[in-house]
Amino acid sequence: MGDLKMLSRIDVSSCNFTGSIPRSMENLTQLVSVDLSWNKFNGSIPFFSMAKNLTLINLSSNLLTGQINSSHWENLTNLVNLDLRFNLLNGTIPPSLFSLSPLQKLQLSNNQFSGQLPVFGGISLLDTLDLSSNKLEGPIPMSIFNLTGLKILSLSSNYFSGSFPLELLPQLKNLSSLDLSYSRLSIDYNDTNSSAASFPQITTLKLASVKLRRFPDFLRNQSRLSNLDLSQNQIHGEIPNWIWRLNNLFQLNLSCNSLETLEGPLLNVTSYLSVLDLHSNQLQGQIPFFPRSAMYLDYSKNNFTFNIPHDIGDFLGWTTFFSLSSNNLHGIIPESLCNVNLQVLDLSNNSLSDTIPQCLSAMSNLAVLNLRRNNLIGTIFDNFPANCSLETVDLGGNKIEGKFPKSLAQCARLMVLNLGYNQITDSFPHVLEEISTLRVLVLRSNRFYGHIECPKTNGTWSMLQIFDLADNHFSGEIPADCLTTLPAMMVDEDDPSHELNHLQFPVLSFTGVYYQDAVTITNKGLEMELVKILTVYTSIDFSCNNFNGSIPKEIGELKTLYILNLSNNALTDEIPSSLGNLLKVESLDLSNNNLSGKIPPQLANLTFLSFLNLSNNQLVGMIPTGTQFSTFPAASFACNKGLWGPPLTGDNTTTLSPPTSEKGHPNSSPEIDFVLISAEIGCIFGFGIVIGPLVFCKRWRTCYYITVENIVFKIFPRLDKRSGNQGRHVYRNRRWRR
């Protein structure tokens, strides 16, 4: 490429190129524009200092590393646009960048730049400064307010210190977008130092997590404001009425504050809100109803206490996301919700009762139905449509009974199915074999019975990562062929093709808003809720059933398994050595079975293992030694009569001496447990000391009988009175002579 001396423009964006950027490109002196964005280039940034006419450098969305120093930009006196976003660049930002007088756009976000910001010099034409999502620290230089041409300023997600004087914003008269969220800055806005009318007309203002204590008063005059984010602050009291009269307000996020009420009245609201997020406050009373234009309404995690209005569907004209989760709602679920074109309906963690409206399962556009942890009764209606769009069905923690709905097999996109903690009575639902998209399957704590079956011969649950059948009445052997249909538990998370992500459903793609799936699992003997389900998190829980037979050795193929719980069953035979291949496992529970034989020494290789329970089995032999095994308490191995070795020996109060030879060996001799023998001898000797004198000494025997008789007559005084004292002594003398 270095031979193309007259080349002035290079645009190979979005071409999936790999490798480093050719160094010969540094010889191209006639370059005006370079766009290598959206590729997979690695290595360092070339020196373009010989191309003095260069106006545009766009290397964003690559894998570039290393630092950028002053020598990169010294001679680029015509550079207008520099975009290095979404790379792996580090080091400090050179002051020479802020001395390029023609520079208009400087975008360095989503890298690893550190250190303090230099003083902003002669870049008066700069209109875009994006330094977000780095590791920058220290105070914000006050010279930033000299950049009077700034339109977009984003400093979010950094490690700055000190405060940002919001009252100085009138100096940036052209500013239209300001984002200081999650920057560790604090804002203590003082209305008295500036006039609200003098502030620039801002369209986007994001001040999340900046220790803001009240609504900035200048906002009431922001007629162009379309996106306002004041979440995760310390704002308390009421939401002012004027906020609903901002004509162009499109997105409003006031979540994670201490707001309690809404200032009334809410009549003549002129806002055209599409996204309203009020979750995690202390709001009370009735939920606010806004114009039918609202597409996203999140009122979850508040103190709303009421029955959901029966006509609520009439107020949700364009709503696609509606959440009242984690409030104090009572009453029934209104059928009018079925008249709304909802994609996400979340009414979980309330006190709703009665049955589930039949029309909910028939909604063709509904993707997420979460009614978990209520008091719902009745059955699950079996009327899921052929064009079912459901991806999440969570009905766990209710009082639902009856059979498993067969029509659920028509929901070909289903990823999360949670029916746990109900009273469903049925055999293993074979219709699940037809749903290859399942990622989370939770049927725990119901009344399911019979043998379990997995996808048919040619099918797999290729994405299943959480498989929970605990606390049911399943029986038979754990089918080995079932385990071979779980490739998601076999792919190493370090594999480049294995993308790290969370289970989520995008609601409004143009805003980046999505619904986050959650699930409750049992890990290390404790219940825990995964608020975000990582796509690499894997778990199998078949505990508290009636499974018998041996543990399939095929479990060892699930190399990325994090949790394995087969406790409280009737499993027999030895623990397969293949479990030593579960190098990612953190929790392994095989307790309360009939497992025999030795503990495989391969288990000592499980370096991530932090919870182990092999108690209440019939295991024998020495406990394997290893770094992890030495950290487990004696309770992990209790009630296995044939086990010995640390932690069952040594400083523990419960000690077992090692056998002199291996049981079953041809040359083995009978084992002698001297601890047990000494205890038996002690018991016999003590018994003899007490009984011996009574048998062989008449005087001791006489004293013993008199003492016992006195005790009897004190307990039963009537017996003593009837016989009289004389009769009592006669009786006693006769008894002694006899």
C-alpha cells in the first residue's frame, strides 16, 4: 500500500479485516481521509504525521492497543475529525491533541486511557468531545468551559474526582448534549448563581449517579429536552408537575432515587413520553397514567398498593413494556391487558390472586410473561397460539396445579421456562423435546413424576444452561444420552466463539432498552437469585427425587458446568472418575445417596471447587489430598463409615484411624479398630463396678433395696399409708429374709 503515492482516501470500514495496519501506510503523504473502522485490526496506531493534509482519521471499533503520544499528531495541522472509540488503547491523552486548532470532533471513548485531563488549549472549534468509558481521574479542568463551540460533551463512566459546576453551563451556549453519568463526579447545583433563562437549550442531559439531591430548576425551561436521565441519585420527595409539561420529552429515567409522590394534578399533560422509568423508588398510591404514546413504563420496586384497575388496558395504547413488579398489588389480573400490544408484561413479586386470564397465553406478540411470586391459583391454560412469540414464561412461586400445557410446544422461541414452586402434577413434559431454544428450564418443587426424557435422537437442547428438576418425584436412572444433548455446557467459555452476554430481551432497539431475565437457583446449599443470567453460567440440579442407578460418566463431558447437585436420591455404585473433568465446577453435592467405593482422586484437580458435600453415603478409603480438599470441613464427608484421613483425622474431635490394609486385598488381614475396642472395654468395666457389689455383697444389696423403696413410697405416698408403718416394716423384713 505504501507504493500508492498519490492515494488520498482509504475507506475499508466494516470489512472484517484482521492483523495489524500496514506500516507502509505512513509513507502516503497525500492522504486526506482514512477510515478503517469496524474491523478487527490489532497492534498499534501508525504514524500519519507525514500526511499534512489529513482531515479525517477513523480507527474506531477495532482491537488496537498501545499508547498514543504527541508524535502521532504534531504535523497534522488540518485534522478535523479523530475517532478512536472502542479499542484497547491505554496511557494518558497527550496534550498535543488539545492544541490542534482545526479539530472539531475528538472521540476517544471505550478505551483504557488513564491519568488526568490536560488543560484544554487552542481548540476553540471543537464541537464534540467524547471521553466516556475510560479510566480517567482527577478533577475536570475549568478550561473546559472555554470550549464555547461544544455541542456534545460526554465524560461518563470514568474515575474523576471533585464536582462539576452545573451553574457554569451558560458559558457553553451551543451545548445540546451533556453526559456526566457514573463519572464519580458530584453535582450540587445552586439556582441562585445563575438564571434559568441563560442556560443553553439541551436535548440530552444524563446525570445518573452524580449525588444529585434535587431537580435542577433550570430544567423547567428546557423546551427542547428529549432525553433526561437523573437515575441513581439522592433525589427525594415529589416529582414536580412541570416535568410532564416538557413538550419534547421522549425519555425520562428517574429510577433508583427516594421519590415518594407525584405533584398533582396530572391533567392536561402535554408530554409525548415514550420511555418512563420510575423503578426502585418509594412511590405510593395509584400509578400515574400518561398519554397513550408511552411505549415503555416501568413502575417496579415501589410501594404502590392497590388493585389493578379493570380498564387499565385502555390507558396503555402503544405500550410494549409494562412492569408493576415488586409492589404491594392485590386483586386479580385484568383481562383488559390482553387488548394491549404488549411484548413484556411483568407483574411478579406481588400479592395478586385468582386465576391467570386465559387471553394472556393467547397473545401472539407477547414475548415475556412474568407472574412469578404471587398467589395465583388454577391451571395454565392450554391455548398457546401457533405463532407464539414467547421467549420467557415465568410462573414460579404460585399455587398453580393441573397438567403441563401441551400447546407450549408451539412457542418455538422459548428460552426461559420457570414453573418452579407450584403444585403441577404430571409426568415429564415430552413437549419440551420439541423446543430447541431453551436456555433455562426450572420445574423444581412440583409433583412431576416418572422418567425424564430429553430431545429426540436428532435433536439437542443446544442452548440449555440451567436445568433444575429438584424436589419432585422423578424416578429411574439419569439417562446418559440426555447429557450428551447439552452442548452449551460443553463449550469452554474461553473459546473465542463463545460470546459472553446476559439473557435479555430488547424492547426498544433504538433506545437500547431491554428486559433482563432473572432466576432463583440453589447454590452451595443456599437459595440465590441471579438478577442477570450470564450466558456462560451453567447448572444442573436433580436433587430431592427418586433417581437410582449409577451417576452417568457422561456428566464429565459437561466441562463448563458450574453447579452439579444430585443429592437426596437413591444413586448407587461408585462416583465416576470423569467428574474430575469438570474443571469449572464450583459446587458439587452428591450427599444422601447410596454411593460406594472410594472418592476418585481426580476430584482433587477441581481447583475452582468451593463447596463439596459427599456426606451420608457408603464411601470408603482415604480422602484424596489436594489444595481444595484440605479446605473442606469434616461435615462434607460425614456419615461415611469407611472414610478416613483429613479432615476426619488430625485435630478434629471425630477421629478414625486408617485401616492397616485395603479391604478386599488378597493379602489383607482383619481390621482392628482399637478406638472402638477401648470404648467397649470401658463400658463393660463401668457396668461391672456398679453391678458386682449388688450381686456378691449382702449389705450393699440391702442398702440398695431400702433406698429404692424409700424413693417409691415418696413418689406414691398412698401406697405407704395403706400398708401402715408396722405393716411396712414387716413387709420389709420378710422381703429381706426372702
